[in-house]
Amino acid sequence: MDSELDRTFGGGVRRRREAQGMSQMDLARKLGCPQSGVSRLESGRRSPTLRELAGLAKALNTPLSDLLRELEGDFGLPRGGH
């Protein structure tokens, strides 16, 4: 796809992964996918499925809502309340 939305989401995944000291290969192992799949996701060349979103949240030990929060306010999406 390679849309701005995908690139923004992928960049957030990359930042979270790196903040935890994980390599793309580490994340790929946790997800049960090839490292190239993680690379495509982080670069925005691929959109995750709902099942993959849940797997990412678990692998990154992060609430799913936090993974999506970076997209709020951008792309015409409303910000959630806390």
C-alpha cells in the first residue's frame, strides 16, 4: 500500500520495538513471521490485519489502543478521550 497512514503506523511500531531493544528479527520471531514482513510493515509497504495488530500489541507488551493512538488527530481521525 505504502500510504502515509501505513508509514505513520509502521514508524510507531519501529519506535516501540527499538525502545525495547528488539531487532526486527526478534519481533518477527514473536509474531511467527519472516523478518521481511516486519520490515514491510515498519516501512509502510504493508498494512497489518486485525489479527496482526493484536499480535503486535502482545509482542510489544503494549495496549492495542496505544499502537493506534499515534494516528489520532492525523488523517482526519478524532482524538480519543482519557
